[in-house]
Amino acid sequence: MRAKHHDKLPPLDPQEEAALQDYAARHGRSWKRILNRAWMGEAPCDDGQVLRRLRNTHGPTWLDRYRLPKRPGNPKRFPAEDP
């Protein structure tokens, strides 16, 4: 049976989220375009096994819509005010 357009994709596991965060940090603002090209076989082919698995399970259209979660702030960086 074919999957329908509105079928839910499996949620990302922590390893997949970390791989996307790392890739984005290494490639900057254009990380999605670069990753999509890597998924299509263009250089740089630095996406690795975890991201290739995401390509196979979620696909390039998903990547276009995906938004990185906001990283939690570092509490040591902005200390709370004393009451």
C-alpha cells in the first residue's frame, strides 16, 4: 500500500537531531541546500550514515519544511538575578 501525503513520518531520534544540528553548525545558513545536494550525490559528500538514513526515511521535501529546534540557553552564560 502506498503512503499518503498526510501520513506522519517517524519522529527524529536524538542521534538524528544531533546530526542535523552538527551539520547545520558546520555549513551555516545554507546547510539545507548543501545537505540536499549531498543527498543527490553532489559534493561535499559529508552527510554520513545517520543523515543518509533520514534521506531514505523522510526525504528531501521533508528537509525543506524541517526547522531546527532552538537550543536551550546556557544557564551559566546568563546567570539568574538574586532575589
